[in-house]
Amino acid sequence: MKNIDQGDIPTSMIIRCIGELELPQYCADFAEDDPVLRRASTGAEYWLARGPQVCRQALSDDAVSRSAAAGAQSPALKANPTISASSIMSIDGSRHTQLKRVLSVWLSKRNAAAWKPNVAKRVEESIDRLRGFGSGGSVDLVSNFTSVLPMIDLADLLGVPEDRMADILDCADVFFDLDSVPPEQAAARIARLVDFTIEMLTVERKRLRPGMIVDLAANQDLSRREVLELILALLTAGFHTVAGQLSIVLYAVLSSGVLARAMLDPVAGETVVRALTHAVPVTTVSFPRRVLGEAVLGSTSLDHGDLVVAGLADAGACVLGDERRWHSEALNGLGFGFGKHRCPGDGFALDQLALATRAFVLAFPSARIAPGAESVRWTDGASTKSVATLLVDLTA
Ligand code: HEM
């Protein structure tokens, strides 16, 4: 990140720099004339919706149901063991709409005034911890920064007492490598998180700080089970995603002087994190859906019972070479999904990404990726992709 000066950086230049990043094979090869592709996987066959238009169709067509596929099992379509069939992420219909409204009010831009100062404070604390590494050797930004901060931010949003922060961080590893551990082990990990959450709702209730748990628990329209599941949904959906996306954004700004410089300007900085989330999304595919009745995606007819997954990374990558399409897709693409199940945490996530990355660039203007092929290692999850190791010389 040499020669950083603040200045106006046009969106088109930001987009071009993202297109030039060295990335691993992020999604299957895309052919414009093959927007919906039948794919075989070991356990099940499914349709992969590709390209922004077909993905949007797949995620908003009423005949393509999320709840009907909530238990879908196959290596590539593994049902996430942390998500119950009655979670907001698994249900459709009017109860889904009601629960979504409850979450959206909490996570809305209107409430940003409440969370932003706390996020900024937590970012500074995390940057100070990084400063503690001094100039001796390389630091892994994933284990020391990107996979710690988002859980602390979520705990703040929920109102977890300060002295229980370490415990909730301890629960964070629940979300790592879930794809690769046997179902019983994954279930044991999630049980720990459920225990912690129940403890917050019962034993620790009086010590909770003002925050989401207190508000949800006081909401007469929600059953105890729904409150528990909403909290778990936030931890499940809001931690691993931000941690992974932050690792991608930091990799990008450490790889491109222009992107690093853009981060110094609040508007250009927001464009960088937004465009990266849509072009290089940590969530490479949506949750599976199932066709009820019949559906036509692109020019392909799908039958009753077929499984469908939206290729969010495909949708981002296929527009990289086309700047005209990019302007709308970069700022309003599919990184956060689309339709009724679109992510309600986008504003909270983008604020965390922008604040953390800007603070990093300001604190370590001459940081660079440590030499050696082992310094950057990517994960290879079935439904997410991010940087697993990012060794950096902070004061190079
Ligand atoms: C960069 C970070 C994030 C990314 C890339 C992301 C991505 C997504 C995507 C793609 C979906 C839709 C999945 C589908 O339809 O199959 C989703 C849903 C969801 N996200 Fe996020 N997310 C992020 C951060 C967050 C945060 C911070 C929260 C909460 C604080 C959150 C809460 C949720 C919830 C509750 C859902 C389920 C919504 C529903 O089913 O109606 N996410 N997210």
C-alpha cells in the first residue's frame, strides 16, 4: 500500500481495479448463452441459476420455495446444521414477513446512529491490538482481526454484557469449517451456541445492556422460541459472512494501491466495500430452493421438486468485463441476495466493512502482504469463499 494520498477516485476506476485483482477460481466458467445449467453433484442434482437476471428470477419467483428446500442434503447443498427448519432463513409466507420486519427495523439505517459509534470504538480497539504486534514479523489478519471483530460487533448489537464477550468469541468457532466436520460434531458446536443464547435470555437477562436481545424479549408478538431463533439467525448469518467479506476486502486493498487510496474517502470507500461484496461475495451461492409446480428460469423449464441454487459469485463475476453493466451491478448486485429472503443486515455489514478497512489503511499505510506463496490462502467451502490466511507485514 505505497504512496497513499486522499483524492477523488471515480467508481469506474474502482471497478476496473477489482476486475484486475488476482483471485482464485471463484465460480464455474460462465457462458453468456448458458445462464441456467444442470449440474450433477454426488448426492443430488440441482439447477444452478447463473447471471444476474436469472438469479434474480430464481430468488423472487413464488414457485421457487425456500421452505420446501430447507432440509436439502447433498455435499454441495448441505443443509447448514445451524439453521433450524423454523428459522427466519428457512420459512416462507406471512410469518416470515413479520419476523423479517422485526429484524429489519432493528438493522435499518435509522438505527445506524445507535450501532455506528460502538462499531467505530470496537474497530479502534482491534486496531490497537494489531499495533501491539509491533514491527516484528508477519501477522495473520484473519486470525487476529477479521475473524474476531465481527463477533464483537454482533455481541454489542445484541447487548451481551462486556464480561461475557470472551465467551461469545469462544462460540465463534462454531461457524468455521462446518462444511468439513461430521454432522454430529457440527451439532455439538451449535449446541454450545444455543446454550449461551439461552443463558443470555434467562440467567443473564438482568445484566444485558440495551440492545437487540432486550428488545426482542420484550416483544409480545414473539414466542420464546422465535426470540431464540432470531438471535441464532443473526449470529449464524451475520458473523461468518462479515468475517469472510472483511478478509476479501483487506486482501483487495493490500493488493491495489488505488483501492487502498479510495478507502480514505468515505464515499469512495463505501463504493469499494459495496462493489467487492457484489463482485467477490463471500456467499458464493444462495441457500437451496425447491420448485413447487413449474417454473421457467431463463429459457429453461424446471419441474416440480427440482432444487435450485442461485450462483451469486457467478452473477458477480460475469459482469466484471462489462463496465456498463457493472455500474448498476457493482453498487446494487446480488452479494446480499435478492427477493423476500434478501439480507436484512446489509447496512450493518457495509458499515463494519468500511469502518474496519478505513481504520486499517489509516493505521498501517505501508502494510503489505508478506512475501511467499503461503501468505495468502483461500478457503474452499461449498457455499462460501474467503481468505483463510492473510500474512501481512504491518510496517513494511
Ligand atoms: C458481508 C456480509 C454479509 C453477506 C455477504 C450476507 C449475505 C446474505 C445473503 C446472500 C443472504 C440471502 C440468502 C438466500 O436468500 O439464500 C442473507 C440472508 C440473511 N442475512 Fe446476511 N449477509 C451478510 C451480513 C449479515 C449481517 C451482518 C446480518 C445480521 C446482523 C445478516 C443477517 C441475515 C439474515 C437474518 C438473513 C436471512 C434473511 C431471510 O431469510 O429472510 N447478514 N445474507
